[in-house]
Amino acid sequence: MLGLSAKDTRFLLIVVFLTLATPFLLQPFPETSSLAQFNAGYPDLMQKFAIFGIFAIGFNILFGLTGYLSFGHAAFLGVGSYTVVWMYKLLGYNVLPGLVLAIIISALFALVIGFISLRRSGIYFSILTLAFAQMSYNLAYSVLTPITNGETGLQVYLNDPQILMGENSPTSPHLFGIVMRDSTQIQMGDWLFTMNNGYYFCAVIAIIAFYISLRIFRSPFGMMLRAIKTNQTRMNYTGLNSRPYTLAAFVISGMYAGLAGGLLAAMDPLAGAERMQWTASGEVVLMTILGGAGTLMGPVLGAGFIKYCENIFSKINDGVLHGWFAFMPDGIEDLIVAMIHPFVGKGWHLTLGILFMLVVIFLPGGLVEGGQRVARLFRRNKKAGPGDKDPEHHPKQAPHVAE
Amino acid sequence: MDAILLQILNGLDKGSAYALIALGLTLIFGTLGVVNFAHGALFMIGAFCAVVMQRLLNLSYEVVDPTRTDFLGNPLKVQMPYVESWFGTEFGGGLIEWSVPLSILLAIPVMVGLGFAMERGLIKHFYKRPHADQILVTFGLAIVLQEIIKYFFGANPIPTTSPDLFSGSFDFGVLLGFDPNTIIYPYWRMVYFLFALIIIGGVFSFLQFTTFGMVVRAGMADRETVGLLGINIDRRFTIMFGLAAAVAGLAGVMYAPILSPNYHMGMDFLVLSFVVVVVGGMGSLPGAVLAGFLLGILQSFASMNEVKSIIPGIDQVIIYLIAIIILLTRPRGLMGRKGVMED
Amino acid sequence: MTNSTFTRRGVLKTGAVTGAGLALPTIFTSSASAFTNEPTGSTVKFGFNVPQTGPYAEEGLDELRAQELAVEHINGMGDGGMLNTFTSKALDGTGILGKKVEFVTGDTQTKSDAARASAKSMIEKDGVVMINGGSSSGVAIAVQGLCQEAGIIFMAGLTHSNDTTGKDRKANGFRHFFNAYMSGAALAPVLEKEYGTERRAYHLTADYTWGYTQQESIQSFTEAMGWETVNNVLTPVGAGDFSSYITPVLQSGADVLILNHYGGDMVNSLTQAVQFGLRDKMVNGKQFEIVVPLYSELMAAGAGENIKGVFGSMNWNWQLQDAGTKAFVQSFGQKYGRPPSNSAHTCYVQTLLYADAVARAGSFNPCAVAEALEGFEFDGMGNGPTLYRADDHQCFKDVLVMKGAENPTTQYDTLEVVEVTPRAQVEYAPNHPMFGGDAATLGTCNDGA
Amino acid sequence: MGILEVKGVNKRFGGLQALGDVNLSVAENTVHAIIGPNGAGKSTLLNCLVGKLIPDTGSVMFDGQSVLGRKPHEINQMGISRVFQTPEIFGDLTVMENVLIPCFARRDGAFRMRAFETVAHEKDIVEKALQMLEDVNMADKKDMHAASMSRGDKRRLEMAMCLVQEPRLLLLDEPTAGMARADTNNTIDLLREIKEKRDITMAIIEHDMHVVFSLADRITVLAQGTPLVEDVPEKIKGHPKVQEAYLGQAHG
């Protein structure tokens, strides 16, 4: 189906299912339970999962396949966001023109930056991309304030032209009248599920982005990119010019980043300069490595992992901790709270740092490898058990590695 | 003219810090082939050695002063440092005042120990892993280190003062025949510059003139061959990691009076020090030092009002601009060797 | 199925729809809510969104302490703090409108994106009715915009830029903290008295929006009293080493250096300027001086001895002697063993003011609350008689001019109050050009319905 | 007129004359060996042929066109493939993929965005690659990770990667260097088989006399950067100049 092998089709269908069911899957705890703190099924976080998933999928096309480690992809994220907000300001709140333009403009940026940076390889390439992104960030934060609104972030004002705004047009981002921030809520018992328009918009785009990446992985082009990673000398002596291949990969990943940046602004009509800072570039690198560079699903898992930590752990404060352990005797409760305290709330960075180290030490292939190990364990147990059925019947998000 | 002289002085000082950090980073790149994202954190921990020393010397007992009250209306508890009561206010106070230079004594064992622990406990297992994994693990380590510091010292900058002897500034202008007050330079910054020169000189002569250094240099050039000679290069590389950590730490200790230490100062220096190392050329120690001073001085020039009025914002991007120009004209930076970190 | 713009969780907590055992999904009806996150149970949730990581983490921590204290006082625990001195008596220590106050916390990271993400999760996931806190203007403006779109009230924390209640003012946003214009208006007369009218000022300004508005304000006030502005140099945020910006100061013939910096930048630029011996110099026959227009206790602590004798301004200080301040300092000091900072104070007061406005309006509807806050006159909150101006949602009150203390006795009294500038002196027209002129509007109140 | 014509090529590295006035003509469908002691300039000459080095003077013509100034991938596209001293293969890819890539390179040229086709659907190319693997007896290893193979298999794979491009000239840089005797013999057999089955021109740079004399149609002896003699193997064997410059040195 869709030009994919049976295995890939099944994989894609699983991804589609998981993506569409996210509002339910991420809401495992009833609202009334104290574990509801760990629920992640609210629109903003789900949108972030999808958007940063797209960002990481695109980054992986460059880094995972060619091995070129860019430290400047946040620049394209920022360019995408600024483009979309400018389109709001000039045309109106329909997200479509902005998103299309975001992809085009980030592609142009990527073409220029890639053309220059790809003259070098290894760490020299990384530093060149870093330098371009940091220059963009520093200028956007200060000197370019008239275009970017600097520290405050670019936003829409009532006196902006918005020439396509009609009388009844929504006053927040929408797609032909479907307002992004509107949600439909379903309550089932103690569970509340929020199906947000913006999330499903991002989800559909993320699925398309994933499908394209799957096709690229399986294409001759993808094979060439992997060939570049493993041996450029042989590549050249096989009559292939590696520069245009890497440049194409760079531009494609830049377009993914621009799209992700555009979607950030499509969900929330504000574009801040911090999106271009090196820490943002570093974040996508970490997402990709953490999940498993060069695998299809890894970067998405990595993105989800980091965004989850950032949004969930940072909100756990002492009050919440006391709530959880209230059933214990006072002394023990205080002790346990004091022990957990440094790792949550203002200490969420610590948790993230420790998790980075644990994953990379024990799972050299990233989270995907962890998934594979679990799956293998699962299969072995299955086989040992009496009623041995086809283990493929339980793919359980079985991450798929492009070998 | 005097303005240019001044900016050269500023640049040398900025450059000293860049050069010291880059030197340690290059030692690790060159010998171990590891991308160490925790190097900025080592610099930060060095600076906090000065804070710890200051705190240690200021360890106090409380004396209740009934004549004064604190903000809640209770009698004020006055802090009396132990060192002052043991050695008298003059000598004890002197010790407290000299806490930053004294903390070098603390920083060397702390940093070397930390370096050993890092290399043996963590980095060692990553020699054969891809650079991406090294980045992830050292970045994680950097976060952990800075969060530990934040847990104990808070997020605010902590004032760390230089000894009174070095407070104030020296008037170079008068010496060179300019008007007074045109070229002044703080004594402490001169101390820092000299200190940096001594450390850099020390590291170079260590590598140049000792057998140990020669083996390490040979190892940097060709690790396998040296290994074949039956020399235990691993142990030496551990020591090199300790040395690199000590250099970063000492750079941090002495920088504390210039930049009040805070827990994330390492991250602020991290990107910059990578740019310096790469501009200098991967694996080249002289390159790292040269690039440090070069970028320091150029950054100072770019901060001049005359320059900024022609190109607004140039001081924000100059480092990156120079990095791009140098890497495009010289493929391996100023003095880089072929084949290091190019894949 | 219904469409709702933002999620409401309060409903569930009450068990109003206890469908735990139902086989079929129970679905909301739109009449369930009149506005965003309408609290229907016995509790109401506030969102405290402060920097917990990054350079302003310490300030954020102090804000959290104060906010927690405010919640205690509203719920009738502790000694009641400023509720005892507050002129409005609508709050009786039993929560708000019979509902106990709960709160959730989040980390702004001092980044607009992260702050909005955190605020969104509070609105969408936790169902808060109000968000309070923050330690920078960029974040305040970003979160204020979000609250406007979502239809809840934003009570700004520490934000000093003119824009927050100037060109970026919003109907759902309220600022108790003072602003750059007020700093200039309060500082100028003191500077004139201390340093005379014949001065040449050199500005170093943080290169971002807050820096620009502060520099503009200070320059206009100092020039009005006869000072000359020699130069204004923009410095990169987080520059660390400011030496190359400081050295040209003496050569320029200036005799006053104005540091439009905040946080770590201010600590470093001030420390380094003192190291360069600027304050020991005589220029144009006058003693060289440094001014730091915006002070905070925590940053003053970071600069250590270098702030001695340096003038600046503050929104409030714990050393004030009015009854409200004393009650708050007592209450805060008992609980945390340290006096509150002025960012803690503003967050504490904002939380109480919001609660009080709800009580007076008799509703959590943001538009009703906004109406109750607009034009509200009150006293007993440490700043003397105060007005929440309806035109731009800015509080007008006395402003403090501070000076670095020559002989601090503890780590907390490194600053001393030089003058309490009366409110009348810092007032301005709502359409003042520095505040967006006539183009700036609040827009209309949004309750999210 | 040979398919490869090298005329008056000089190359200096600083003070060292690596190649001095080299003239060489390789006739179509022959195996031409270039031998010489270490440092004779064999590798320098080869690098000048494939675009890695540019001679200071002289000309290198392939099928009537100059190769000078062209990049390695352009020269490959002209029809010259190269086997390296240590096999250069795509270690992280499977054996099959290693052979597929040169197939695509031959069909699509130096760069073509085929991001939306699927490799498995390119029937012609897959068949061609499979056929090639069968020809070199590696069909059973097609899904193996290339890097995990033995050195002999890597050499065989590299050869297959070059042959599948159907080059008009195959350059071999010491194809048996560092090999055990048995592997060397296998390689010789493989090359002989290739020579017999295909219309192909080969230029071999080799140290090992055994290899050279069992394969070559013509031999050029290089010493100190200049060609000493060029002739058929039988004549080279007993040539006094060769004895003196090459074998003599090798023995003494």
C-alpha cells in the first residue's frame, strides 16, 4: 500500500493508530487520582509531541542518514515561526499560506547555509552550522527587533493590516474556519479526553512527514545518504557526487524544521527568538540521539521523552509530593518528599541529565534499542510459553530500525 | 590610538580565559578523541572552588549583639569567622581577603580528582563510541554537575572579591605618555593574564620537555603505534584528563572575581570554547591558544563604538563570523591536523 | 459533544458527573461553563508560573514562597499577613467565595516559549483561573497575551518594561509592579539633588526590549533636568565580560555611568566597572558616579560590596515601616527565615488583589474580576495609597529610590531606602508616547466563553 | 591508439620528483600491469589517473578525452573504476546494497534525486545486482552486513561493485596486498575469469610478480618515477634492466 512493503505498511498503520489515539493513550489515569499529574493528554503537550516529532524526523534525515551533525537547525525552526506570524500580521489568521511559505523560506535558508557549511565535514561542519544559527539568534534578539520584536516575541497586533481577514473570520489561527485551539471533550467515567483541532492538524501533518521520511529511508536517495555516512571515498569513486546528496538532505531537513517552526506558530501565534538559540539546536540533537539516530521511530520517541520531562516533571512541587505520600506516617512522608524533592519541580533538569546518561550508558542505540530489548524479551518468553503464537501479533510499538 | 591599545588589553584578558578553556578541551580532543560537553561545567566548578574557599574561611560562630536587632525584631546575631578569632583579625582577615588565590590550592586536587573520576568512571567507556554518544553523555553530565552546584549554592551569582592589593586599576596611559585616565587597567586582570601565560607555558613545557609529555604527544599523533610499543598509554591519558580538568578549573578560579560565579556560567562558555577550539584547529594546542587570543581581541575591537556605529550588532556575531571566514578559507582551522574529527 | 476553547477540569474534581461505572461515555453540555475554567467544586486553582531554572531561578523561588504564603492567608492559615492591613475587607480567610484556593506551579525558564507552554498546561490541564508570576518582561508579555486569548486573568509578577502596560497592554492582564518610566521619574530628582544638573551620562543598555524602554525613560528624565547624554551603547545579553564596553567610558568625558542592565548582566557590569576603578576617578572636576536604575535585593546580593553608594529604584522594600510591610515581613520571615524580596512582594500582593477582586465581584468570571480591579483604590499593601488604573491596568503608587548601604549589618540590608517618591510624581497619561501612544488599546475582556 | 594515453606526465612533491616524464599507453581489452619497487611512483601515477592528484605537466587522455582537472566521480562516470589497496566498501550497508549503489550510479549519473522511488521496486537494477553477486559467488551473503565479512570477501565485493558498473577501464591498486597465498590465488582466478568473460581493460599496479605474470598482457616497469621498459611478460622476465632495478634490489 502507498508504495510500501507489507512490513512497512503495517508499521505505518501502527504509527497512524498511535498518533490518532494519542489523546486517549496519554490520559491513562483518571482525573480524580493523584497520578493524574502524569497525564499528558492536554492539547499543548500533544501538539508539542507532534511538532517536535516532525522536527526530529527531519533532523534524522540529515544526521541519522548522512552522519552530518548540524548544530544549527533551530535557525530554521525560528525562520518558520517568524514567517507564519508575519503572514498572520499581513494576511490573516489562516495558517495555510504561512505554513507553505515557512517551508519555502526555510528551504532557501537551508540552501544557503547548507551550501556554505557542507564545504566542510565532521566537527568543522557542526561549528559552521552552529555559527550561522547563533548569528541568527543574536541578531533576532537584538538588532533585528523591528522584524522579530526581539525578546518579547513577534505577535499580532490589532492594528496590523491582515488584509484577508473577513468580518466573521476567527481571531486566532485556523484552517479555513477550523479553529486550532478548539477542542472536543469526551468524558468516560472519571476519564476526560480532549480532542483538540490543533493537535489533529499537527498529527495529520506529522503522519505525512513520517510517511515521507519512511519513503526516503527506503528510496535509492536514502540509500545514497547512508552510503555517504559509511564511506565517502567509495562514494566518489563509484561516480557519485556526494555534495548534492548531502545538500539535498540538509535542505529537506531544513524544510522539516521550518514546517515544525511554522506549526509552533500555527498552534500559538507568537514567535520568540529563543527558538533559534543553540540550546534549541542542541535539544533536537539530543532528541535524535536519545531516541536512536538513524532509526525511523527513535527521534519521535526522543522528542516525546524530552518534552514530557520538561512539561510534567517541572510541575511537580512539594505540595504535589505531599499529596502523593500523604498516606504514610508524617516522618516517613517528609523523608520521602525530601528525597524526591531535588529531582522534580525546579530540579527537573537534574532528572533529565541523569536520564540522558543512563540511556546512553545502558542503551547505546537509544530508546529504540530499549524497545527492541523489551520486545525480544517479550518474544522469548512467548516462545517459551505453551500457547506459542506469532509474536508479530503483538508489535507493541515495535520500533523499526532501518538496517 | 589609546582606544585601540585599551581594546587590545581587554582582548588579551578575554582571550586568556578563552585560551585556557580551549587548551583543556583540545587536550581531551587530541589525546582521547572525546567530545567533552562537560568542559564548561569543569570551568564553572573551578570558579565555585573559589566560592567554597571563601565560605570555608568565613565559617563563623554567632555572637548575639543585644544592641541591634534583625529584620524580625529579634536580637541580631553577628557572624564571627573562626579564622579571625584563631589568627587575630589582621592575619585572619588577610586570609579571608586572599581567598581567591588561596583557593588554587583547593582547586588543583579537587579538579584533578574530578578529572580522574570522570575519565575512569565514565569517559573511558566511550572511547570507541560514536561522537554523538559522547556528546549526549557528557552533556548529561554537565547538566547533573550544574544542578548539583545549583542545589547547594543557588542560582544567583555569588560575589567573589580579589585581594585588596589587586583592587583598583593601573594607569597605563601615563606610562605611555597619554593623558591620565585614558588607559587604565585593573590589577586583577593583569594578574589573570600573567596567570594564564604561566599555565599555558607550564602545559607546553610539560608536554615538550618531559618523557611523559613526549609519549602523550606521540599518542596524540598516532595512538596505535604508541600502543604497539608496549607503553601503557591509557594511564597517561587518564592523567591528561586530570590535567585538562585542572586547567579548566584554574581558569575558573581566577576568573571568579571578574565574573561572579553562577551555576550556568559553564554553559555560557561551552559554545564559545568549542568555536575557539575549532577555529584553532582540532588537535592543535598552539592553535587553541592562538585562536583564543585572536577571538578575544577581535571581539573587543568589535565592541568599540566606532565599529558598532558602522555595523550595528557586530559585537554579537563577530566570533561566529570570524569562525565562518576562517573555516572557509582554512579547512582545518588555523593549525588543525588532518583527519581529526573530520568524519 | 461540545466545542470548548479551553479545557475545564474543575468540573471533574467535584464528581458532578460521577460516571465512573457508566458503560457509555458521558458528554459535557455547553451550559456547564460560562467562562474558561469556571470552578464548580469546593476549590479553585491558581497557576504560579515562575522561573525555576536559569539565571532568575532564585527570584522565582522567592516569588513561589510569597505566593504560597498568600494562598495560606487567603485560606485562613497563618497570621493573615497583609490581609490584616489591606483596606478592602472582602476576604475573610475562608478562601474565595467559599472555595479553598489550591495552586499549581510551573517553570518559565525565562523563555517566552517555555513560559507559554507551562501556562498553557496550567490552563488546559489543571484548569487554573488566574496565572501569576514571572521575572522578565518578555515572559510577562508572552504569558499576558496567552491569558488574553484563553480568557483568564494574568496578574504580572516582576516586569519592568513600559510595554507590559504600554503597547502590549491587554484587557485580561494587570501589573502591580512599577515600570521604567516610573524609575526615571523617581530617580531624576534624587540624582539632581545628589549629583547636580551639570552631568554627562553614558548609558550601557542591555540589547533587548526592556533595556530599550528603560534607557529611553531614564534618558528623557535626566535630559529634562539638564544632563547631557554622551552615548548609549547596547551590550549583548549575557556578555559576561563587559570590559570592552566599560573602558571607553572614561575616554568619552562622561562623569556618570548608567547601567540599564538586570540580573547577571547588572552584577557583572557593575562589578567590573568598579574593578576598573571608575568610581575612584574625578572627571570634569566631579566624582565619577554609577547609577543602576532597577535594583533587586537578590541582584544586589550578587554584586556584593560594589553597590555601596550606588543609586537605583525599587517597587518596594522590606525595610519600609508601614503597617502592611511590617505584617508581611513578619509573616514571611517567620515562615522562611528571611525577609521577602520585592519580586516576592509584588507576587504576594497580586495574588491577594486578585482574590479580593473576585470576592468583591462575587464571581470568578474574568471580565467581572477585571471590572472589579479597574479603578480600584486601596492601601495597606506596603506602597501607600494605590490605584489600579482602568485605562492601562497599571498600578500607581509610591516608588522607592534606593542606595547601596555603606555599612550593611546583615546580608539582607545591603540596600537602603533613600526616598519614597510620591505617586503623583510618577504618574503619566495612558496615551503617553512611551506607552504606545494613542495606538495602544486594552482590547476587550475575554472570558473564553 | 590505446584507450588510456599518458603523455609526458611530471609530478613533484616539494623537492622530490615523484613522476618524471611518464608515457604509457594501455590498449583496449588488455591487462596492463605497472610494476616497480617501493617508491617507484606507482601510486602517484594511479592517483593522477583517477583525479586525486593533478600532474604538474603532461596529459592523461581516456578514450580521447582528458581526465585532468576532473573530480573522481566525474572520471568514474567516464568509465574508469578503481579497486583500492585496502578494500573500500560501504561497511554499514548490506552486501546487496553495496552492489546496488554502483548500479544506480551507472544508470542515474552522479546525482539524481530519487527520494520517492523504492529500491525494492527497481526490478532491473535489483536483478542486475543479484546477477553480479551470483557471478562472484556471493549471492548467499547478500543480506550480510558488509563490514562483518572476511577480508577476502570484502575484496571480492569491491571487485563486484566495480564490475557491475561495466567500466571500460578497471584500475587495480595492489589487489592482493597483504593477502595469504590462498587468497591471492583466488583473486588471480577471479581476475582471470573476469578477463575471459568480459570485454574489459585492466590496469594493475602490483608488487607481487606471481600475480603480474599470471595475468598481464603487457608490463611497464617503473623505477624512480620513470618507465624503464615496457613489453610483454616473457620479455620483461629476463630483461637485464629490470633485473637490476627491480629484482636485484628486491633480492639485495
